[in-house]
Amino acid sequence: MKKSLLIFLLFTSLTSFSQEIALLKYSGGGDWYANPTSLPNLIKFCNANINTQLKSKPRTVEPSSPDLLSYPFVHMTGHGNVVFSETDVTNLRNYLLAGGFLHIDDNYGMNQYIRKEISKIFPNNNLVEIPSNHIIFEKPFLFANGLPKIHEHDGKRPQAFGIFIEGKLVLLYTYECDLGDGWEDPEVNNDPSEVREKALKMGANIINYIFTN
């Protein structure tokens, strides 16, 4: 499919469905359904604080589905294995090249698998660490040190990696951070309110980026 047609299809889709976001249902055995309350809470926070009008319930979409083009933001999480088929890879690449955005949040245990799958989507584009002065850490909430640490796990520093196409971030991979856990209902992880707020504000920055850049 020609890139011009893809852009037209994405533009048409986003015009109609730009108020919906989605969770990626992938294959491989990993728990794609982890953190069931995270996206609804992020949506609620964004609608209340950054003037979005997102629909309250996120959709679920498979990487090979043509419906992928209907969502400006797709979130992916889990703890385990991830496998993208050739069809998945092609569809995800076309989606991202046409202006879509994929946020992958390692919920601890995904890293060794997802990096290989990302390299299938963009074999000629390496993941690069996103510097703390990137706009995604500045608006509307300032994170002067870059990606915040939400859960400890191995105690490593949190890192945000990205794939950039023509200077624009199209794929964000958050590692050793666990933003999604911070978005969940308070009783799920018993996070202090300030930790949850930090996670939600960073999530709002991501949503803001896709709608303003």
C-alpha cells in the first residue's frame, strides 16, 4: 500500500475516531491484559486536566487489524513473551509511518522479548534513549529529569526509548518505570498518591504529545 494512501486512510480514521484510544492485544503468551484499570484512569485524568475529550472506555485492537488505523494512540503492556507475525509487523509499520503512535510500557519481564519485535517493525531504525529535555517531558507537566520512576523492580534507572521518523517520535518504549502500574486504581498496588499523580501526569504528557505534534 502506498504511503499517500495510508496517510489518507489514517487521516480519515482519526477525523472520525480521534477521541478513542486502544490497548494492543498481542500474541506470544504475554499478559497483554495486565493493568485493566490503568487506561480508564489515564483517560479520566486527561479529560479532567488537559482538556481532552477521550471516550471513557479504551478499545482493544490486535496488531494485524485494519482497525488499528482508527486510533491515534495505542498502548501495550505486559510481563512476558511477545510475538508479532509478519502481518502484525507490516500493519504496525504502516500505522506508525502514517502517523500513529505506539506506547509500550514494560510491566517487568517484557524487555528481552519486545526489543526483538520492535526491530522487526523498524529493522533500520534503532531504539534511541530520549533525552530529558525532549518536549514529551516538558508539556504540560515538567519532568526535569526525564521519565519518572514509579516502581523499583531491579532498582535500575527508568529509561524512555523511542523510534523517530522524520524527527517525530512514533514509538515510545518505557523501561524500568512501570507507568501503567501507577495509573491503576489506588488499591491495586497501594502506591502513595504522589506516585500515582506522577505516573498520571507523565501519561498525560504522552497523550498531549500525540495530539499537539
